[in-house]
Amino acid sequence: MVCHGAARIPDPSGNLVGSGDHAWQLKEPNFVGNKTTLTDIPSPFDVGRYPKGTSDIVALMVMEHQANLHNFLTRLQYEATIQLKAYGHCNYIKSPLEAFLLYLLFTEETPLTAPVFGSSEFLGAFQNEGVRDSKGRSLREFDLKERMFRYPCSYLIQSEAFRALPVELKSQIYNRLWAILTGQDDSPEWARLSRADRCAVLEIRTETIPDLPAYWKL
């Protein structure tokens, strides 16, 4: 089932089924939009086969992000494995690595134009799994007002899939992240990351990622 996005969009027809929905949309735009969490999904959907008979927009947003980032991690693992076998290093992986970093740091995230409301049960369970720093901050904290997460760095940097990347590749990733988060790399593509955001992500990561190079902790 496709749910409406957080913001009103010019052409919502992809989320509408039948002439009745289209007529309702013209009368009341975004009629099942971001202020509505579905508690009763109508036919023809059979919800009896699923653990929950509801649809939660925040859970779907998180699932989309997680699926996309795992695709990036899968490609990086594949490319690095090939290059390490062929050359003994993975120094020719710049393009996939930069694409991964752009997505990891939410630099191309579409801003929310209105608050998003999700299931309190999901929000609580998801955020409680976050690894927190000494200030109580976690990469799993939601914003849901202007962007999805409060801190612009994916929580999947702490995942098993990321930890399984080759050491040589992670070394490159850590070097690039250090340059970006400390402001040494002030290229236009990172301009969306404010100084406060960079500092917060840097501090959270330094305290919650166990295998960081020594220079991160200096």
C-alpha cells in the first residue's frame, strides 16, 4: 500500500484509487496526508495476514531510507572486494563512496514542509534502540518537522552491514567523514550541513563508534 507523503504535492494521483478518491482530492487536497495515521485500512486490502492492521508513514519513511542505504553498502562491499583482489587496495572506488556519503549525511533529503505524525509505539521503540553519547544524543532521534532525523547522519553507520565493510574501505570513509564534519572539506555539496549539525554528528560518532581511527578522538 502506498501512503501519502509528508508534504502536499502538485500531482497526488499516484496515491489515489478510483474516481471517488480523485473527486475527494479535488474537494479536500491531501485528504489522507501527513496528519492522518490510518487505523483501519479498507478493502480490498486484507490486513489479517499482517502483525498490524495499520499503516504508519514514519515507519515507511524509515524503511525506504534503510533499504536505499543498504543498497549503497552492498555496492561498496562488492566494489571493494573486487578491487582488493585485483590491486590489493580499493583506491578506485571514489564515485560510489562519494554517492554513499551524500546519502549517509542526508545532503539531498527533500525538506519537510509540514510536521509528520506517526505511531507513538513505533517512534518510541525505534528511538529507544539508539546508541547514545554522554549528552544523551542518538542518531536515531527523529525531527519530523523539517527533516526526518534530528542529526543528519544515518544510524546505519552503526549497523552490522557497515561494520562488515573491508578495513581499507572503512579507513577511506572515516577520512572523508572527518574532513567533512570538521569543515576541512567545505565543498558546495556539503553546504547544507550546518556547523552545529557537523559538530553534533562528529561528537555522537566519536563516542558511539568503537573502531574509529585514533585521530577522531584527538
